[in-house]
Amino acid sequence: MMGTMHILGKKGDSTVTWDLADAKATDTARQTFYALRKQGMLAFVPGPSGGEQIEAFRPDAEEIMWVRPIAGGR
């Protein structure tokens, strides 16, 4: 099973992929996930109702989307 993280950043978008059969690639994706969380980014798994925010790495997810929090105001 392959998974992909799409990281939407200020300098463009990037991706990280992993294969559950490849322990090294999965571990790299896990480390990337927690590094992005530490930076304050938000992770979502797309779904039929728009998606679900996740706080822990899900290696079985086919797709994880990363976004920066949006600051709003009046």
C-alpha cells in the first residue's frame, strides 16, 4: 500500500511518499509528519464529507494533506 503526504507550503507544494512494505520510507514519512506538526501545520485525511483532521501519523492512509493554519479576523 502506498501513501502520499501533500505539503502545501509558502514556497510551493511538495510530496512525501511511502510504501508500507518499505520500513525506511515509512519511518521517514513518520518523522516528516511529526516535524510538520511541531511547526504548527495541520494534517487532514480526505474523505467523503470533506476530510478528517489527524494528529497522529496514519501509515495506512492513502493521502494526507498538510496546510498552515489560517488566521482570521474582523
